[in-house]
Amino acid sequence: MAAKIERNLKLETQTEGRQQQSKSDANLSAVRSKSHADGPQKFVLKTPKGTRDYIPKQMAIREHVFEEIIKCFQKHGAESIDTPVFELKETLTGKYGEDSKLIYDLADQGGELLSLRYDLTVPFARYVAMNKIDKIKRYHIAKVYRRDNPAMTKGRFREFYQCDIDIAGQYDAMIPDAECVKIVAEILTNLKLGDFTIKVNHRKILDGMFEVCGVPAEKFRSISSAVDKLDKMKWEDVRSEMIDEKDLDPSVADAIGGYVQHHGGFELLNKMAADEKLGNNKSGKAGIEDMNLLLTYCELFGILDKVSFDMSLARGLDYYTGVIYEAILEPESITKNEVGDACGVGSVAGGGRYDDLVGMFAAKGRKVPCVGVSIGIERIFAILEAKAKASGSKQRTTKTCVLVASGQKNFLEQRMKLVSKLWEDGIQAEILYKKNPKMLSQFQFCEDNEIPFCAIIGESELKEGVVTLRDMKSRQETKVKQEDLAADITSRISKIKLQD
Amino acid sequence: MAAKIERNLKLETQTEGRQQQSKSDANLSAVRSKSHADGPQKFVLKTPKGTRDYIPKQMAIREHVFEEIIKCFQKHGAESIDTPVFELKETLTGKYGEDSKLIYDLADQGGELLSLRYDLTVPFARYVAMNKIDKIKRYHIAKVYRRDNPAMTKGRFREFYQCDIDIAGQYDAMIPDAECVKIVAEILTNLKLGDFTIKVNHRKILDGMFEVCGVPAEKFRSISSAVDKLDKMKWEDVRSEMIDEKDLDPSVADAIGGYVQHHGGFELLNKMAADEKLGNNKSGKAGIEDMNLLLTYCELFGILDKVSFDMSLARGLDYYTGVIYEAILEPESITKNEVGDACGVGSVAGGGRYDDLVGMFAAKGRKVPCVGVSIGIERIFAILEAKAKASGSKQRTTKTCVLVASGQKNFLEQRMKLVSKLWEDGIQAEILYKKNPKMLSQFQFCEDNEIPFCAIIGESELKEGVVTLRDMKSRQETKVKQEDLAADITSRISKIKLQD
């Protein structure tokens, strides 16, 4: 029995986000109760379903990605805010349509009823309303929570990061909307993920289309979420879903099919403007005018080749009112990245305009129009991790420049004094936590951790007031005066960096 | 009625962490139901009890503090990890003694039972066990959750950051323990918070003391948590708590009182080593020997003057097995910081050794000794915020270097092209989101947001292929060739920074 439990434990202790995808919760409690019966309490060693730890190598990638994204957000003049990980339950109620069932609630332990945030957009709208803000351009990088079916190898988790930038305020049409597209294009380019397309559409075009096709108003949202599946499903299947599950008249579905299978640029937009039905529908016309401005501004920003007006793009969330975006990596660039199908194809950014959300919170329904995008960072992590693995390059996870070492006995005191001096001079330095470590194990530590220098002290160095500085790569040793050591290391490190 | 609701809403929309300290949850639902009755749904506009948003000015302080702390952690060779915000409920069970009641549970929505993390230490131990790690020096900066009584003006929240560094592995006695004290001393010094003291004590000294005083073994932890209150309560009150609430014999309490009211350095330690009872108790003796090493190493690290061996320091958490730490700011430095009693006195860091925690998770109880400290960042934020407010200095919350502007009509296209060019050259730049903004409102925007330069284009600039670059402070204007603009701005910005 003990052996079986151990195997079970082992199954669940795999790291790097690959643990327990198929294992059901029932299975887990079976392991748990067996362990209980077996003797001292054993824990099920795992992170909750759909979540993962980040190991240091992953953190290094994550920090690089955040740095690039924040640099871009700041380049566009955004300031940052943060909100609590949970909100009053009612703050989230009625904002996410069919997806509301995926919200994590906290247990009622007395006091307020709380839920984990589902995205950063609703908390942002609450923030804008609560602080009576008229305009703000803010970014927010934080984790959000969805009780979704996880697919962790594809970068789909129940706890995942969103990197959002939103522009709130009353402005001339489509100027901030176009800047959001520009920001996504810059970030995806800078992260060197390969070719990508930013799909754009407009809620008003969708609504106009549903209207002219004869969809009953109360079905707009549910038909919309069916249309949105066209990137993953064939039209025939979407059509069946509309007719069989959502009870739509087949002729209405076919009329929709005549529109949503198109994507393109100005030429498609002009065709729609000239479309007898859609072009003359009030909502459709307003959407087409907006879209025309958006494409014009994207052209001025030099990114029109990255943008595709896609009439099937719908996005599920209830709160969008205007333009909607979704960025996808092109399949060939995923293959080029040697990621294989581990990461799948898919959306790496999304967003849109939501002019009414703040009004749902604000006193007297004060309106603050907003537009924003969210970078879906987890899939980007997955791709960059796979790239790093494929390239086989060693990544450092610490910044240590020098190990203070000695081959002589009873030199702990001198090592401690010297490393302490280096810390005070701002040098990243370590000692082995042993009273009398062997010289060889100290060199080994440098190699294992790719520490470039070793500062060696012994009786003779002490007498001369020097330190023997060993370059771990070239194995060259130089005697450096104790008081010059920090400056000497700093200058050597900067030279290494220049070579990189 | 409408007016009353509005006043209520206003009460709850105050920002900066000062909202709703006294307002009870009952009160809130009253507001809520009134609003419902009144017409369209109104939301209670607040963050959950004990939590707050960070506004951009606060984020600027937070980022500065994190930067300093991470710099120090990395200087000491630490790598970083991250864990999910929630853990399996049973992962947290039995780790926090009396404080377990403060854990936030998630609602049972099917599947695993989950709780929000209470600290970063237990998730770290779970991580070390799960990944079968022998040694790691890691830092982790993340939010933790406690259903405590919040006192938000004093920096005590229900959602708050911890900045932890922990050293796991089998090492020679007290070397990593002393490095933890050194790290705390460096961080508090670098953050310029004024004078501080790092109190140290040892679980084994406490246990030995309780043993020789005649405390029954099953009462060690509860008496320990009473002793820990000596920093906030008089001895008489602690004594009463022991006798009246915890049913301790008065003579035993008095014997404890003979020890715990002392603090000092080597001289106190020597006195305790010579103490007939404690010095001959097995546990007490082992603790005193450790403490002697710790103070010796702290002396070598040059921080002995910051360290106080304090026999009343106990810390509540169940998992400590060896040395324990707590750093406090001296009251006079809080006054000097002009913070007033807004921030109270108190602990800004704490930690200790926990050699058995990983074994509670690991297969076959494999032991991995650990020691670590946690920087209590919220109180530090509160102090630095109050300092910033008192100094009256303006803080920028964006990094924008230049606004691209025009005084002429129909120049949106040119502004968009130019700002896009600057973004591509890596310059932090903005335009107003208006088709035809007035020159004055563009200058005003620069002043409001402390943007140092304004790049102006009009017909004449366009013809000459130049941009008029205005220094917003000196009001000097220079004509710069379009292609040189980015380089010119970069060089001007670097000169401003040098002057800072």
C-alpha cells in the first residue's frame, strides 16, 4: 500500500504546470483518505487544479516579459494602479454574461460576500466610478481567476495573469481605440513571437447584422457567442449550434452565415457600407463609420498590415459596446518557434470599448467611456518557455557576481567580513554556509550557479591585504587590494556584459 | 431618499485606504437594499473590508520600495519563485496555531476545497517538498490574506504584501540565520526609515524557560503567545492573561516574569548561560549556544548594534523551531518622519527558523531545515506615503517625455504619424485624443502631467521638415529636424536627469 501511495504522490509532484490534468478530484480524495488510513497524515502534494508554481527559470522569463510590456505601457503615457484580488460579489454580478458561472466565490465566513476578480476591467470600472475619475490612462498587471476547464500545456490556467491597459475619458472617436491596437502591435513585435494578426470588429456592426438578419433582440448575446466560435469551429457546426441549441430559424442562421465568414480591410468595409441591408441599418452604419476611422488611424500608425476586419469576431463579454479586438499568432510562426502544438494556436490579446460599464457603478449613472486591451500573458510565457528549452541556452536565475571563498580552515570569520563589505558596496556576493568548506566545492558552487568570479582569501592574502580574484571561465587569478575589490569586480562585470 | 443614498455612497467612495473602518457590514446591506427599492440597481461602491486600491501615487512608492528590496534579495544571491494565491485547504491546516481562524476559505463550488494563502512560508514549504528540493535561497513578493481586524491607517490590512526571503538546506549552525538579520538591516537602512531594532530570540530558549518555570508542556504555545504581547501590554496584564484566561499557576507566571522582562546583548546571554536553571536545561542550553553564534555572526556582519536579544519575543506561529526575529522601528524615528501616530509603532519585519515544516509535506517526512524573514511592507508604505505627503513634493506617475502638439486645424494625421515615429524610437510620447485641440490646452496638459517637452508641428514646420521643440519649464523653443527629434529628446532628458 505504501508503495502505491508514493507512486500517487509522485504523479502529483511534477512541476512546470504539467501536473494532474486528467486526474479528477474524486481520485485525489481517494489518495488522501488512503493516506490517512495508512498512518501519519500525508498531504496531497499539489497546487490547486488549473494553477501552478513558477520555478526560478520561469520567473526569469516572466520578469523579462513584464519588463517589455511595462516599458511599452509607460511609453504610451500610462500610470499604474492596483486593486484587491477579491471584490464584493455584487460588483461582479451581471458583467460577464454566460461566463459568470466561472467566477470563484469566497466562503461566507460572516461579513461581506466576496468573489475573486474575473478580469481587471470590472475592478477598473469600479475604481473609476468610486474615485469619481473623469479620465485616466492606466495599466494593471495582476492575476485573475476563472473556474474554467484548464488546459495548462496550452497556457490555459484557472489562475493567470492579465496585463491590461485602458483609456477612460470622453475623447474624439476612435483615437484611443487605435492607440490600443498600436500598443498590442508594439508589444507582440518586441516580444519577437513571430507573425500575428489583430482582428477587429464592432459591437454595432454585429448588432446591426443580427438585426438585418432577423435575430430576435433577446438572442443577440447568445448568438453573438456562437458566432465567436468560428475561429475554432467550422461554420456548419456554428450553424447547428444556433439552430439546434439556440433555437434560431435556419434562414436567419444562413443570413448570418453570409456575413460572418468574411474578413479583410478597407475593401470589405466598403462592401459592407454598400450592403443594401447592413449599410442602411442605423447600428450597422455607425459601426462601419467607426471602423473606417479605426482602419484610417491604424494606417497612420503604420500597422494596417497587422489588422484584419473580421466579421466573426464577437467576444463573449457582456460589457463591450464598440470596437472589439483579438490578437492571434499565426500558426506558421508558432511552428517556426519550435513550440510544436504544445502551445496551440490562439488569442494572445483581446479587448474592446465598454462605454457603459462605469455607469453601472457611478452615482446617477455618470458615464465614462472606456477602451482597453488585455495581453494574455500565459500563452506568451508558454511559447517563450518552449523557445528557451528548444534553444538549450542556460539561463541564470540569480545575479551573484562573486563567491567569497577560502581553502583554509577557520576562515569563516574572514569570509563573513569580506562578503559583508561587498554587500555594503552593492556587489551581489555569496559565501557557502559552511564553517570549513573545501576549495573544490566552492569552485563547484560557482560553476553550478554560473558565478563569474571567486574571491579567495587565505593567510597570505590576509598578510598582504589583498584578495585573489579568480575568473571562473578563464581560470586566471589576479591579486586585488581589499579596498579595490568592489570597484574591480564592478568593472570586470561591466566588461562581460558589453561582450554579451 | 435619493439624497441620503448619495451621501452614503459618498461616505464609501473615499480613497487611499481610509474608507469604511467603522461602518459595519449590516449597515452596508442596509444601504444596498435601500438603493434597490429606490429604482435602478445601485452598487455599494467600495473595496472589501480591510482592502484598498493603490492609486498611481501609491504605486510609485510601492514600486520604489519593491525595487530596493529586490535589489537587496538579489545581492544576497536569491532567486525568485511564485505560487498560486490559493492552496488546497489542507495544505494550510495545522500550521498557524490560534491564528488559523483568520484563514479565508473559498466557497465549495465542487472540486477541491481551497483557502487563500495566509503567508508565503507554508506555500514555500509545500513547494520545496513537492519539487523534492534539497536547498534553495528564494525570494517571493506577493499578497497574503488574513481575516483580521483591519486598522488600515496603521497599515494593517486584510490583503497585504509580504516580501519574503528564505534559505532552505542543511547548513552549519546560524550562518544563514545571521544572513537573514543582515538582509533586514540592509533593507531598513536603505529605505531610510530611521532607527530600528531587530529583536531576536530562540524557540528553544523559550521552551527551556517554560520548562524550568514549570509550565505544563501542552500550554507552551498558548503561554508563548501571551508572552509575545509584552511589546504592546504591561507585564501585569500579560500576567493576568496567563493566570485568568490560560489558567496558569501564579507562581509559574511570576517565574516567567523573572525572565521575559529582559533584553540586551552578549551580557544578558552570558547571564542566562550562567543561570542555574535555564543554563542547565537541555533545550535552554542549546538555544543559548545558537544565540551566542548568532550574535557573533551579527558582529562580523557589522550589525550587532541593531540587534537586541529579547526574551519576551515569541511570535505566534506554530511552525518556528529555532531563532525568531522581529524588526521594529524606534518610536522617535517615526516621529522624526513626521508621520505622527498615523502609522503607530510596530513590527516591520519578522521571521525565524522552521526546520520541521517541509517534513510535514514531504514523503517519508524528509527534513529540509529552513530559515527566513518577511518584510512587512504595508507599514513601510504607510510611513513613506506620509513622508511624501509631508514633504509636499510632486511625484510624477507617468514617464511621458514629450507631447506631440499642433495649434493648427486638421493636423491629427501629422500628429499621429509623428507620435508613432517617436514610439518606434522608444520615446515616451503622447498626443491629445482630440481632432483639433487648442494649443493652450495642449500646454496645460504638459503642465498638469509634468511633461518636460512639447513637440509642435504646423504648416511651416512641415514645409521645413522640422519640429519646434518647446522646453516647458524654460519656455525656450528650438527647431529640430524631424529625423533628429528622438535623439535630441533623449539627450535633453538625460541632462535633466543628471541635474536631479
